Amino acid sequence: MSQDVSPFQAIAVSRLAHELQAAGRSIIHMEFGQPSTGAPKRAVETAHKVLDTESMGYWESPALKARICQHYGDTYGVEVTPRRLAITCGASPALVLALSSAFAPGDQVALARPGYVAYRNTIRALNLVPLEIACGEETRFQLTAAQIAALDPAPAGLIIASPANPTGTIL
């Protein structure tokens, strides 16, 4: 099903870093954009409580969805209903869900380059066509309205990331 998908080089870098660390080398892990601290104590305590007292099974959390909706209302002044939310176990499954539900095989999806390699790889793996648009310092490494307007034909969609990965720029 998948087309030519490039390897995610961060995995190879991480493997080497862990091998060097196991051999006694001092390593600062910066290969992934993930938190360097553990989960908050209260979150860990709550997770233990749930794992110790509930059978789990397939999971849905009306309470979490309600709290996310409240956050969007309080923080951004917008109304979001729980029906509009999908809770996933991370950004990668959310990306697969979003792309596969919004586009059909063969659709072209534009994105900034440089950009997060998983966007391009996931687009290709879903038999979509990535259209990478060079974005440099002059555009703050973000797509511009002029770049998007110049696309002919227009792509089926765009990936716009704020903050952008790996540059960190914010729209």
C-alpha cells in the first residue's frame, strides 16, 4: 500500500545514542522533540489509580473531552463540542487519522520544507502526494498566503504547523 517512504533518521540516531550511553558515554538526548521531564506527579498518581481499579478495555473519556472544550472556551473564547474531538495516544496517530479521513489516495497535500519528516512520510504512506514548498528565513520557515495562492492547481490540502517543527516558528 505504501509508496517510497524514507526512514525516520531520528530512530537510528536514538539507537546509536543509547548504545553509546550503555557503553559508558555521557549522552544528552536531543534526538526527539519530546519532554525531558517525567509526567506531573498528580497525572502519574491518577494513572495508577485508574490502572489499579478499572478494567480499562476500549477507552473513551467524556471528562477529558469536557475539560478540553472548557480550555478552548476559557483560553481562546471559542466553543468546541466533545463530538468534534478525537483523543489519540499521540500526535502520530492523530496525523494518520486526520489525513486518512480528510483526503483520498492520490490527493496532493502541501507542506513547508524544512518540516517535520513524519508529515512527508505519513502522507506518502497513505498514498497521498506531498508537495513540499521551500520556506526559508524570509518566510520564518512558514508557508505564506502568496506561496499558497501561487499553487496551480491548488492542492487538496495543506499542513500548517504552529509551532513549526523543527524550526519552532509560530504563526
